[in-house]
Amino acid sequence: MTGAEIVARRLRSQLIATTAARTPVEVVRHLCAMQAQDNLAALWAVALRTPDATEADIDAAFARRELLRTWPMRGTIHTVAVEDARWMTELMAPRILQRMAKRHAELGVDTAALRLGERVLGDALTGGRQLTRPAATALLAEAGMPADERRNHIIGSLSMRGVLCLAGRHGKQQTIALLDEWAPDTPRLAQDEALARLAVRYFTGHGPATLQDLMWWSGLPGGMLKPAIVAVAAQLEETVVDGTSYWSGPAAESGRARSVHLLPSFDEFLVGYRDRTAALDPAHTNHVTPGSNGIFNPIVVVDGRVRGSWRRTIVKDRVSVTATAFEAFDGRRRRAIARAAERYAAFLGLRLHDLTFD
């Protein structure tokens, strides 16, 4: 299995290079979780995998309580299917809380602060109500909790503990809800069952991928994950490359492959793996993650390789897209990028005003 074969299979397992019909919640279930700290980018990540979906369509899936956002792993926000929120946070978030303990101590995010935050926000949210994040942090401030950073850590920490979640949007603002009310009756799993489910779901939605990739993605150690992979090996396909096992789920539907994609910042196509060299030439890493600061720029993917970055500018009812090539795009690729930009404009419900190439 060559690098080109790895990325071709990932494009299909990640539901990028196919037009097979599916819904937003089916997309998110398939990938298990999708990094989502950038709100609009997170919506586009789901929509580009859902034929003809718009921003409003993805918002509607949240409004129907099919999807939510929370902090299940790596200390950052992910979109998950509602029924997956509890078992995922219970499995992975405690390790993140342990790692953040020192920082929380510095900020004063202690037991007393968490109890206060849970009481204040619980009182405001009980009965199915939702608050925007600014409104929630304002309530915490009124209760005597200083510093924006501290208040944001309270919200994140309570989410990792299964108390809160990020629900739908009010305007362009994310809202906060009580997990027990937004996602009632969601299952709790024994640890072995949760690990097995995680392995199958990750490799199905991200494969071919390695144990090291899953360790990075989940934040869990190999000692926990190796037995889980052994337990579900019969449900996966193993391919050994230079002594390393790559695991995949059942073959993805072929559909009609598309060769050029405008992927958002933090898309799972890159962020979902420890080793990204199959898709990204290390020489271009700084263009995608400048200064290795944890920020992932939107990327132009051509035939499975990251060939550039892109940005958008929205003015009233129109959007302009600028694509920056690592090496010059030829005419065929420019035409394909133009089609991808039109698809992005349709997602926003706007007119594509201009496409330029740097």
C-alpha cells in the first residue's frame, strides 16, 4: 500500500471523495467525532461530506438534537452524534482533566468553583433552556467568578464531566445546554465495550490508520488501545506496510470520486492522524500549521495531497475565495477549484463573487 493508496482510501473512508447520499448525523456517526472549535469550519466539515447540504441543513440537525458539540478528547471541541456524547466523554475526558489539573489549579478552577458553576448554570438551563456562551459566562461573572479564561474553563470542565454540552446555535452564537436534557437516555458503556466501539468507529471513519494515529486522536495510551484492536480485529482489515499495521473498516462505497476539495481548518483529513505525511509534504507543514502552533489552516486537496491553502471573505450576500498554491495550479485544477468554491458558496447560501489565485 503506497502513500497514494493510503490517501485515496482515506478520502473514501472519510466520505470526502464520494457523492453517496447521507445525512449530517450519518456523517458524524461514521467519523465518530469531528474536531469543531471553529464554528463555521465545523459546519462545513459536515456539509462537504453531505451531498448538497447547506449551513442551514447542518444547523437543523443540531436543532433536531441529532448532533451536539462537547470536549470528549484532546481538550478541544468536537461534533458528535447525541447518542455518542456520554460514553465518549466518560472514556476519554478524564485523562484530559488529569493533564489540565495544574492549569486549573493556577486558574482557581477547583471543586468549589465547579460546584458554583454547576449550580448557577444548572438553575439557568433547567427545563430545556439554552444560553449563548457569552450569556453563560456573564452569569458566572455575576456569581463572582472573575476572568474570562477561568469562566471558559469552567464550561469546558463541566462539559468533560458530562454536565454541559454545546447545543444548537442562536444566530451565529453557540448555545450551552444541560447534557442530561439535550441528550437524555444516552448509553453508558463498560470501559472494554467503549474501547472496542472507539477502535471500530475510528478505523472505519479514518482508515487506513495506525495504532499511533488512534493514540493521538483519542489521547489514550497504547496499553488501553492494543487489546481493543485485538478484540475487534475480525471487524477490521489489516494491511502491513514496512512492519506497521494499518487498520481499516469495511470498504467505503465508491460513489463518484472528486479530485479537488476545499477542506476547512481542523478537518479530520489532516488532524485525525499523528502521521500526516501521506497527504502533506513536510516541506509545506508551516503553510498549514504556521509555527506548529496548533492552528490548522483551510486546505486545498488535490488527488489526496495538500497542494495549497484557501481563505474566504464574506461581504453581505456574497463570498470571495482566494486559493494559494504551494506550486502553481494548472488550468484543470483551477477549474476544479472553481467548482469547489461554487459548492462552498452554495453551502453558505451566498453568491460566489470572486475566485482568485495567489
